[in-house]
Amino acid sequence: MDNVIGTGDKSREVGGRIHDDASKNPDNESFEETIKRYQGLFHYSYAEARDLAMRHRAHLTRQRISDAHWQNVKAEKEPEGYDKETYEYASQAGLIYHQGDHDDGARGSG
């Protein structure tokens, strides 16, 4: 079914594109798996997890976590349930503080 233009429901349109893009790329988990990951890590409802994941992915100018940074924290964060996307989301939402990203660990040293 095609998206209806002029309905004002951009989140459905964006979500459809994100879901389609994720399902076409064999390296990406399905968007449903992403939603489950957001629900498990952040205790969001299905609708909240879906909407926040779509917004995070659609925010093209967001600050990205570098591959080097992800490699430094991956061994610790993957067992907790994070992937790079959810770690990036949590970092930007203030749910994770990672020493050295903003102040080189100087917080509270005064």
C-alpha cells in the first residue's frame, strides 16, 4: 500500500522507509529487532521505542559515535544489550555518560 500524501503522518512515511532500508541491508537487523532492543534497554512502550528509533535514524545531522569509540566500549556494552545505534542514542539522550567524550575525564576534578 502506498503512503498517502497530505495526511500529515510523516512518522509513518519515515518509518516505512527506515524499515524498507533496514530489510534490504543484510548487515542490519530488522526494524522490529531494533524496536525490541530499545524496549529492552530503555523500558519504552512499543510505540515509544518505534517513534524514538525512527526519530534517531531520521536525524541526519546528529553527532555520531565514531567507529573507534564504539570499538573501545563494544566489549562492555554489547553484553548489556547495546549495539552501536542504541549506544549512540543513549549517549545523546543523556542516558550514558562516557568519560573522555566531552571533557577528557575532567568532570568533578575541581
